[in-house]
Amino acid sequence: MSTVRLPVYVQFGPSLGGQAANVYYQVFDANNTSVINRNNNGVVEKKDYSNGAAGAYKITIVADLAWAFPLSVEWTVSGTAGAGVFANSVIGWDLVLIRGQGVLLDLTQPIPDSKAATLGGALAGLWALAWGKVVKNLTTKTLGLFGPGNTSTTPSGSFQLDDVVNPSERLPV
């Protein structure tokens, strides 16, 4: 059985702060089948970081990857003046996408508060940190790969490209 840990949060508001023992949840899969029965195991009160108010709760679900995603978490509060208060959280959409045939990434998606302006820029930066720089020579139609720390002008490996803009074939040089 492969599993993944998924943190789930709910915000009931300050009037229901301090009620972790009375907060219950039940988890349903995409077919509306209960995969975790109603309980309050692991409920922890957290501060709402947007306004510092009490009444925000967290659980961590250990989800079986064989379940039908996305999951729905139904929350209730019992034994208080707000008994029966209900909220619903939907989680696991990312697992639906990842388990598909592929994930489309918008490399132009902006990344706020980052040195990399876009997702593509961030991925290129990570590649350079992990593997070294990559240089495409438009004149010779070659792609040069430099290992991490390789500051010379000689690449660790080179490939001849059939097209520098939209390559469909690369051959070792």
C-alpha cells in the first residue's frame, strides 16, 4: 500500500476556538465512499495566520494512493454552542493530475517574490545548480552541457541539434 501524508486545515472562527476535543472529521473519496470514518484523532488547533484568531484546526491524513481522488473532508463541531457547525475541504487535486498521463506546466507562470520571474526560469536555475549550465549555440546548432562547478569553456558533453528552435533530434558530438 502506497500512502501520502496530506495536511488539511479548516477555519471555524474565534467563537469555536479551544474546541479541538470537539472537532470531528470524516473523509470521503471521489465516489463519496467513506475512507476514514468520523473521528477526532490528531486534531490540533492552529492560529489563523491571516488574522491571528483562534478556531483554526489542522489534521494530517495518511491517504492510500489507491483511493479515488480528490478527497472530501467533512468537519463538525459537537458539544458547544455551535454544535453541528459544518465545513468541507477538498484535497488531493494535485494527486489526480500527477497520476494522469502527464502534467502540463505553464513555464511562463509568474512566481512572485522570487529572483526567477517565471516557473521556467526557476526550473532552469535549479537545473544549473544541480547539473551545471546548458549552452545552446545557434550558429553551430549544438547544445553544450557543463557539469556543476565547470567554469571552463569546454562542455562536459555536446549534442548536435537538428533545429535550434524546436529540436526533435539530438546526436552526440
